[in-house]
Amino acid sequence: MDKVKNDRREELERTVLRPLTRTGKGYYLVVGFLVLVVLWGLYAYSTQFRNGLIVTGMRDRILWGFYIILFVFFIGISHAGTLISAILRVVKAQWRTPVTRMAEFITVVALSVGGLMPIIDLGRPDRIPNLVLFGRWQSPILWDVLSITTYLTGSIIYLYLPLIPDLALCRDRLGKEASAWKRGFYRIASIGWQGTQRQKRYLSIAMASMMVLIIPVAVSVHTVVSWIFAMTLREAWNSTVFGAYFVAGAIFSGIAAIIIIMAILRRAFHLERYITNQHFINLGYMMGGFTLIMMYFNVSEYVVTGYKMAGETSFHFLQLMAREYAPFFWMYTIGGMVVPGLIILFPRTRTFKGVLIAAGFVLVGMWLERFIIVVAGLRVPLMPYEPSWYLPTWVEWSIMAGAFAMFGLVIAIFSKLVPVISVWEVAEQYEEAEALETAPPHGGRQPATQPLHVEGASGTAPAPGDTAGGMP
């Protein structure tokens, strides 16, 4: 039994640590492409910095565009990472262990990229200190700066704490296989971790404290982001449920982002044994649940405001549902909610590939939803003048491409620096499952709670087609 246990632990460590020391040509090609796109985005921003916001499609009537859309989009993605990870840890969902590391890192990267967007939108980054020095504390914008800073700090801590044992594992196991600077990084970042009972107890207390604290912080962040819109005198944003609506949308899009990124990393690093089809289906169930929540909020919002048709609501409804922005609105409504919901609903399509396709629809739909909120909302006239148009320029398209490339680039670099799966947590899960399986039944009967099945717990990899979802 001990030999099987040790062999399983060795295989886990070998599989997860292999990407840290071996790099193929495909990785360099992907990273090279992402770097080029980021550099092109930087060139576009330098053009905007020299010439001002006149090089963008934003004007005095539609004063926000791609930058604020990306800000809301990336901040939304970040919520699912830490929030879902924290909730799964709090409820002790056993299937979470291979997922949480990637979810937590997505939070940090998305927050970092999203936080740059208002700075780019400002046009004059040299005036950022004035926001703190002379800002009005009554302004939701200042609340947003404070909440995002707090959330980013908490998310970094929450990511780092479970990393400590794995950083120590890299320090002890990689040896000369890792470069000198990596060995130095692992030695410093592992802060002398030796796996003693005292260290484990303190780490458990710290993680438990952070997972409880990070949930209300995450909820408050996107609530404050929504208040930037809801507290502005615009007919289309005149809503009291924007906070809950934005939080639900953030988790909805964040789950989709986790599914797609997890699928890419699983394929790239051959982690099929530890990230199984069932993990994607479980996340698909969560995404399906939030599909219903998003449908509820949309129906509630449009039915209530449409019933009254006060002010410029009729103009806004017509441009969304029948005129200029109708293609975007119905792509979001049908493609972003109805289609993913139907894919998750039916067992025949609720497979690995089906969930992945549904996640793609959700991400595109949620980006369109942010476009509708920002651009279509600003297009509603405040006075009797002709409605304006927003046509993004090459500068805005380039900066958006650079933002997405930076998001992917940081994740690619991270995946070569630290294990993308929490080795020590997966190993502990194996041990707990094994203890449940070997425990004697009470009173000669089977225990009421069935032992957790962990893929690979028997010491052999599952046969093709055995995992949930039937992926060949």
C-alpha cells in the first residue's frame, strides 16, 4: 500500500513539475506571438499618449468605449477566480483541488490587466495622483479605486498562501534542472517551509481567514463598479439592482474564463489525469445555474422599466431590440444565455466539448453585454440633440488586442514558474479518499456517506472514455 501511495505521489509530482523544466517549441511560438501583440498594443498607446484621446472614437457624447468595457469585463472575470475558489474551499467541495490554483491566479492577472484600463482611458496618466490627493470621497470612482486595490492585495495573499508548500517542493525536487534564478526564487518564496505540523496549522488558519474575508471583498468590488454607472444620471443606467446584476454577471463570465483557460492548460501540459472531464462538467453546472440568474435579472430589469416606459426608455428599448444595437442585444441574449443554458441542460450535450463551447458563447455574450451597457447607455440623449455614434479606431482595437495578449502572456509565464495544480492539496485528497475507502464499515454496514472517488486513486490512469463526459 505504501509503495502504491509513493508511486502515485511521485507520478503526480513528476507530471505537474515537468512543465517547469521542459519547454517545447510550441510554447516559445505562442509566447513570441503574444509578445508581438503586446508590443503592438504599446505602440498604439504611445500614439494615444502623444496625440491625446482624439485618436480614439470617444467624444463628448459617448465618452466611454472599449477601455471601460474591458475594465468591467476583466474585473468581472477576476471575481470567479477567487470567489469560486473561496466558496469551494469553504464548503469543502472535494473536486475543487485541481481547479483552485488556476482560478486564483486568473483573479490576480485579470485584476492587474483590468486595473490598467481606466488609466489608459484617462488619457493623462500623470494626473492619477490627483485622484487620491484631491479626490472627492463622495465619488464612486474613488470607492472603486479603494475596493480594487484592497481586492488585488487580498487576492495576491490568497494566491500565495497555498503556493508556499509547492514552492518548497520545487526548491527541494527540481535542483539543477531549474535555472539559477528559479532556484533563488523558490528558496526565497518558500520562506523556509519544511512541512512541520506547526507550519501546517498556521497555514491552515491563514487560508481559512483569507477565504472568509475575500468573499465579501469580492462581492463589494463589482458592486462598487456597478455604482459608477447606476449613480450617474443616465436613463439606461437608472437601476437599483445593478450591484447584484454585475456580481452575477462577473461570476458567470468568470466561470466561462476558468473553463477555457483550464482546458488550454490541461491540453498543453497533459494534465488529463488530474483535471478530468468531470471537473468541466461540475463547472458547467455552476455556469448553468448562473445562466438562470442572469436570465432572471434581465427579464426583471427590462419588464419593469419597459412597463413604465418613462423618459427616454422607449428610445433605449428601440435601439436595443429593433434598431441600431439589435444584433448585439440578441447575440448577447440568445448566444450568451439561451444557447449555453440549453447546452448545459441536456445530458447529451453536457460533455467536455459541450461545456467548452458553452463557455465560449458566454464569454462573447458577456463582452457584448458590457458593450451594450456602456455604449448604448451613453447614446441615449440627455437633451434634444441627434444621437451620436461610437466607432472605435485602430488604436482602441490594438490596445484591446494587447490587453488580451497580456492576459495570456502572464498566464503562460506563470505556468512555467510554479505548478498550475496544487500538488500538496491533490496529494492530501488522495490520502483522504484512501482513508475513507479502507475504513471498516460501522456495524457491518456501508457508511452513509460514500467515499470520494478520485481519478487515479487506484494507481492507474482511467481508460479513455471512462471519465465523465466521454471525451475520446
